[in-house]
Amino acid sequence: MAEIYNHHTVEKKWQKIWDEEKAFRTENDYTKPKFYALVEFPYPSGQGLHVGHPRPYTALDIVARKRRMQGYNVLYPMGWDAFGLPTENYAIKNQIHPKVVTENNVARFKNQLHSLGYSFDWDREINTTDPEYYKWTQWIFLKLFKEGLAYKKEMPINWCTSCKVGLANEEVVNGVCERCGSAVVRKVKSEWMLKITNYADKLLEGLNNVDYIERVKTSQKNWIGRSEGAEVDFSIDGKEDKLRVYTTRPDTLFGATYMVVSPEHPIIDKYKDEITNWNAITEYREMAAKKSDFERTELAKDKTGVVLEGLMAVNPINDTKIPIWISDYVLMTYGTGAIMAVPAHDERDWEFAKKFSLPMIQVVEGKDGVVNIDEAAFTDVATGQMVNSGFLTGLSVEEAKEKVKDFLTEKGIGCRKINYKLRDWVFSRQRYWGEPIPIVHCEKCGYVPLDESELPLLLPEVDSYMPTDNGESPLAAMTDWVNTTCPCCGGSAKRETDTMPQWAGSSWYFLRYTDPTNKEALAGKEALDYWMPVDWYNGGMEHTTLHLLYSRFWHKFLYDQKVVPTPEPYQKRTSHGMILGENGEKMSKSRGNVVNPDDIVRDYGADTLRTYEMFIGAFDLSASWSDDGVKGCRRFLDRVWKLQTILTDGDGYSKDMETKMHQTIKKVSSDFENLKFNTAIAAMMALINDFYKKDAVTKGEYKTLVTLLNPVAPHITEEIWSILGLEGRVYQQSWPVFDEAKTVEATVEIAVQINGKTKTTIAIGKEDPKDQVLTKAKEALGDRLSGNVVKEIYVPGRIVNIVMK
RNA sequence: GCCGGUGUGUCGGAAUUGGCAGACGAGACAGACUCAAAAUCUGUUAUCCGCAAGGGUGUGUGGGUUCGAGUCCCACCACCGGCACCA
């Protein structure tokens, strides 16, 4: 044994051996039980690996290694989500082709991941920018197009003034571009859209059949935002036109005292001549157009609005005339772009009515009848009772909702309606570094898809990938590429010059891993049947609405197309917490608190980094980095190494350690499965502390410890294994088993309490009957036991509690 | 404003899900080894009173349920994250 554990030589040595042995290559042996573990593939940024990356990767590496030892055929792959704006921006800034930037970044990332000893099957590595890969991204788009799920639409989009690209609403964070942080303005452009809304119900229902952590399910549900309500037509006094509104509270129809329409609502222009305060309207509309959706809908701001003078609406339920206002808190993109306002029972309407002194009519009261709508809107649906509401009066809110919906339908003035918050997916980007959209625009034939045989449609080599100021993609300047012939009529036509968003490649990558070199299909049927669904997918909370929903949508579409065998892509989804800087803040260059994993690997070793990141705290919570904590983990590994100095013969467990060994195997096994790595490692630390206390460890005990620790610290454990002269490799061993009966201590110490306060402890045998334990407990309490004993409680193996008056 | 999460020693965090609060790690202090330092080993380490035995107090705050509450219920406070005034 070497006196001191040298992580440099040992880690390099084993990484080389694993490569040569193809130790973690996944076999397509379809007779074995399978386990497909997936982590989100990284975007290979110029900064290299961040200490946040190894946290989820190590976690599932541990699970994957354990499952292999339990006899599963494990698929644990890795690849690169390499299209995207930062690469393109870097390329523009430094005058290097994005392809070259990507190659360099990937090489660096791969080196870094390799140095951490992950058991990825590198033979299955994929890259979304590889034409052999994006061929199938384009193929899926063509399928979506042919099924009518991809369409072009002129619409106001979020326009990033700096990136010069359209952004999906989902990509706008706090009113600025999610990627570059510049201001986002509204601009009308013709965009490719994907009809994810067609799958809203399926995406919602599918959540019932998967094992996602609760907060992920909740955010998916909230994002889809299904609500059951009604559409109601309000007529415009003296006109043919109706103003249609959507409401989830049709029961409050008698309380509607005014209407509000979005500043973009078509009704405004249509009745321009009737509106007597047109100047004020125009002014307000111009002001609203300047604001982003986020600013318009930010709650903290004051309500603003202008009444449409000269027009009145009529409440269809009681023929009352009510005014129509415009206000920017009503959006064209949700519902019908118009609402009925019930200030007595809606908080936003209440605020608006207070500000503009509009009337309120209370139509719901509390069970006890005491409600003051002068102070706040009354919105309690559960206990509310209808009042002042004609034929609805006296009903509960729920009853009234149903009754009024039937009434509206019967009279032809409205209908039941289910609405979703979810909006269609804006799929165009005016960028170079993305998958070309395989569509040709022909004057005669319209938008024509390329034939499948023409895929992949290669991204052309360009001299300049600079964005254009007019909002066109850099591809538009490539006239040789743009000008083509129509696949339909053979006439001259132009290629689509927008590219796909980064989400495209990551929406189906887990399918490609099952069969990454297939030339005939995105993956072979046999491979998909065997490997899908992903058994366990771990990723960041930041991807729980966008990436997770998009990829589920594509998968459900492919399922309907009979391309994939399962309705859901992921059986289980877990999430990890962020790793923060030593000061508790998010790591960033500007804060100067970034830790580079390379430095930790160099100074302490990959095993130490892996152990530390698993020991740092609860996996699903964020945790602050601590250099001292890293040292502590290295110290632990050194102590595991130095057990060699107190090694004794004996393949089994020594008598006094038997219970502890079985307990530790049990704890580590279940903790690994429940992502409780911190307590698993703590249990192993406690175990070796015991070895040192008695200054001895048997070969059998050491063997078990090394096997349990191997998934966390694979290098040092392989080295110890080979020094001990044991056969094979640790990674080839069976996972240690425990005997439940042997995890129970022969004697346990239990607490003795008086009135719930612990006074002393006693040692009892595990089989001791209650009477005997109680007698012993009372003896131990001695003269503290005075007064009347009211009750005696014994929780086996835990406590005795004597209740006294 | 709404939604979600989190509040436990000096610090990171445990607590078998209602049963001995503070496992494990870090730091600090003391000791051993050393000419010395580092490393390593061995102790001590929530807090107050007490020489001690022992006793009191303690899981963001205030109430409650219970023989017993970090854990359950009600009301609040602080911090972090998300957001689309969603009708």
C-alpha cells in the first residue's frame, strides 16, 4: 500500500482501464431487465463545466452503477445540446464559425466529464448539430407539418432588440430576453407555430400516470392552466356585433357593471366613427403598444384605462346597459380579449372600479351574510350564496354556475367553454445556428414540405452569420441556397430562412440514445420497445415547464404517429437544487464566486468532488459551496484508504460489527434510491469511525464498504480492490445484501420520560415484554416517581412515558 | 399581488415521518507527535444555573391539538425561487 493516496495517478489509471475494457458500454441484450437513467445533456458553453453540472450527473451515475451491480442492463448516455444563441453570439464576436466553436467547447466538456469518471456509454454520444441527428429533428417537423400542427401565423411577437430574434413568451423573463437580458419589444412577424394547445388535455391527463415529484407536476398543471367556464355574448347597444367574453364566474353575471376590452380588440377600429373620444383612445393604445406583455400584466402597477365614449354594451341576462372600457390588463392572447367586469367579486375588477368610481353590485354573500364589498372583493366560492341574481338567487355558487351555463346555452347567448393558459409554441428563430426548417415557399403552391429523401437539409456554409437589422435570418443573404425549385410544381421557389429554436433538438434526444447510429429511422423499433420509457429522468427545476412540456408534447405526437411505443417519455422525474457560491449567492463571474471543477479535480481528485457534491446537503435543495467541506470529504476518502493499515484476516464480518454492517448496507441501499446521498455517505463515515475505534477491519467488512462506496467514489475503490488482490473489478460485483433480522440490535437504549420529558434512559432486550420494560423504567426513575400515575405509555424500542398528576 | 419552497448550534446539515433534537461533516478549543509548522491521531464543543449529582431553556414568531410536536392545525414574520393581473 502506498502511504498516501495519490489521486492523480490512480484516477488516470482507472479511467484508462475502463475505456479499454469498455466497462460501461450498454449492450442491446434485450433479455435482461433494463434501466434507462437520463440526465439533461449540457449546452456546451464557452465557460466549460460548472460545479453545478456534476451534481445531477453524479447522482444518477450512482444509481446507474448500483443498478448495474444489481444485474440490470443500464443505459446511461450523454450528448450535446449544441445549437443555440450563446455559441452564435460568441462566433460573431470572435469571428470564428459556430461549428468550430461548438467542436472546441464539446471537446473541453468531454474531457472534463471524462475526468470525473462517469459511467456514460460514450459509444452512444449524440450531438444535436450533427446532420445525422438533425435530419430526424427535421423529419419530426415535417410530420408535424403534414398533420397540420405546424402553421404560419402573423402575430405580435416578442422581439429582442439585441439578439434580433423573435422569442416565445416562455423565453421572456422579467420583461427582458432570457438569453441576453436586453429589452423585448412587440413586433409583428410571420412565424412558424406548433399547435401544442391541441395536446393540452393529453399533457394534463398524462401526468396521472407518471411518477414526477409533486412540485414538477404542479408547475406543469399550472402552465397548462385548464379552466372550465363559459363564453357569453354581450350585444353592443344598437349594433349587430356582439362582444364575446370568457369567464370562469358566469354565476356572477348579474353583477357585471361594465366591460373591458384589450386595446388591440378589433371592435375599437370597427366603430371608430361612433367613438367620441378617439384621441384619448389612440393615445392610450400607443402607450400600451410600447409595453411588453410582462409590463402590462405586472400587478404592482396602477390600473389604467379609458372608457369608449359613444358605445354601450348590454348585459344579456337583464338587458342592462353598461359601459365599455379599454385597459391593457386585458390581453388579446388569453380568452377572447374581452371581459365582463364584476367588481364586487373579482380583485382586479374591484381595484379598477375603485380607481374609476364605477358601480358595484353584490351578487354573492357569505354564509353568515356579513360581507363588506366596500373594503374588498368577495371571492369565496366555497361558501358563497347567490343574492340579487334573479333566478339564481338562493343557490350556492357551484349550483349557480351550472344553472346559468344551461340557461346561456338554451337562450343561445353563450355556451360552456374550457380554456387553457397554454399558448402555441413559437417555433421560428431568425438565426443561423439552428436546424433549417425543411419548407419551401412557392408563389403558386404555398408552403411545401421537402421530401423526406432530401433530409437532412444541411445548414449551408456562410461567410457571414451576422444577424440582419431587418429581422431576416442570416440565411436570407445566401441567395444560392434560398433560391430553389418547388418540390410540388417544379417552378422557382424560396427556402424558409428561419431556423428552429434550441428546444427542438432536446425534445426527442432521449429516443436517439436508444439507437444512435440508425440511418433508417430516428431509432429502431426493437430498441425503442425495449428501452422506452426513460425510467428515471433528473433535471433542473428551470426546465420543468419549457423543456419538459415541449418534449412530452413531441413524444405524445410521435406516439399518435405510431413512431414510439409509449404515451409518455419519462416514467419518473426528479429535480436537483442549485449549487450556490460560498457566500450563498448564485455563482456568476460578476459576483466572483465561481468554482471551477477542474481545480477541485486537480487538488483533491474526482472522487472527492463527487463525494462532496453528494454530501453537500439535501439533493433537491440548493446548497452553498464550501472549500472546507471539500477537505472533509477528501479526509474521509483518505481514511477509507488507510483502513488498509488495520486490516485483519477474515472474509466475514466480526461478531461485534455484524449488526452495524447489515444496518449500513440497508441504509446506503435505500438512501441511494431516494436521492439521499448525504445520509448514505454519513452512514459510511460512521462505519469507518467504528473500525478505527476498535483498530481493526476484516477483509470481508472492507470488501463490503468498498463495494457500497464504489458508485460514489469509483476510482479509489477500484484501486483498493486490486491492492487487496480481489478478483475482477468492483463495478462487476453484486450489490451487497443485508439480512433484515440482523439489522436489529440485541439490546436497545430507550428513553424514559415523565409527562413527555426525558429523565433517563434504560437498556432493554429487543424481546422484553412490556411489563418488564415498565418495571425497569420505574426502577430507573426512583423517587422522581411520586404522585399519581395516570397512564403508562410504551412505544416498543423507542420510549416509555409515565404520565403523572 | 398570486403560486411554490425554505427557516434547526459558530457553519453545511441529520432526525426512522408524532417518540431521547443536533447524526455526519466543517470550524473552534485542548492534548499527543514535531526543534517548529503542516499533516495525522485523541478528546471537548446548543445554551443557562450548579463544584457535582442534577435541573431549567431551546428547531423564525404567537397560539392550539396531544401523554408527547422540528414534525400536525390556525394566525403571522423573514428569506429564496417562479409568474401569464388568465377573467
